[in-house]
Amino acid sequence: VGIPGTNQERSFIAIKPDGTQRRLVGEIIARFEKKGFKLVGIKILVPTPEHAAKHYEDLNKKPFFNGLVKFFSSGAVVAMVFEGKDVVRTGRVLIGATDPSQSAPGTIRFDLCIETGRNIIHGSDSNESAAHEIALWFKEDEIANWVSTNPVYE
Ligand code: RTP
């Protein structure tokens, strides 16, 4: 699942139900594309609560876990895989801090949302979680191995 540390590094990025409800799908994809990351996987679905719980299983001891799972499975999620150099770390920079009020201007969360519980987007926080999440959301043949003709972005 991608090659961490190279131009083929991959991250799992998901637009949460509040993002799709607010019609922010195009805006969010545009920010990743304009940066230069390559979209290699995309689908839209309403996750089951079981799938949502698996996605957030690391947080299952947190007081907000049940509410998070309920919200994440309450509407359409756009699940994506983006590829590019340092995409896991830099993708998190584009996204901004978990609490939008602590995020920097110019980030997706600062510019487009207010509440931690409605922060519109998820991005993998490590190469290890990226591999785990991509496998949870995508089959191998749902990821497109296309070559960019732009040498800057490979
Ligand atoms: P994400 O996994 O969604 O990209 O978010 P993150 O890494 O920035 O934050 P994380 O700590 O993993 O939390 C996952 C999501 O849970 C919700 N949350 N609610 N009510 C609360 O205090 C609280 N804290 C976290 C947020 O939607 C957060 O994105």
C-alpha cells in the first residue's frame, strides 16, 4: 500500500458526513489536488456503524467514541487515497488541527469549520495508520496505479 518516504507514499483521506452535507467535497479535493497530490482512490458511501467503529477503534476508550461512530455513520463519507511525497504529514498540515479553533488560517479546518465534533475531514496520522485504513476502506483493485506525465509530481 504505497511506499512511505517516496513519491509513492499514500494517505487515507475521508470527507466526513458534515463535509458532504455542506457540499464541500469539491473544495476539499481541490486543496489536495492543487497542492500536487495524486488521487488514486475514491468512493462515496454511508458507512455502517460497525465500519465506523473499526475505523476509529484506537479511540474506543474515549468518552466521545459512541457519538463519533454515530455521527460518522449518519451520512455519506467520501473515502479517498492520495499519493505523493510526504503526503501523510503534509496532508495533516493541509487539514489543520483537530480543534478548528486551534488550527492555522489557510488550513481546511480553519477555513471551513468551527467545531471539533464537526471538523469535516479525516487524514491518516502515520504511515502505519495509512496502511491500516487504506486496507479497511479499499480493495487492492480499487486503487488506480496511474502515472502522471508531470515530472514535478510523478
Ligand atoms: P481524524 O482522525 O478524524 O483525522 O481526527 P484527528 O486525528 O485530528 O483527531 P483524533 O484525536 O484522532 O479524533 C478523531 C475525531 O474524533 C472527534 N473528536 N471529538 N469531542 C471531542 O472532544 C472530540 N475529540 C475528537 C473529531 O471529529 C476528531 O476528528
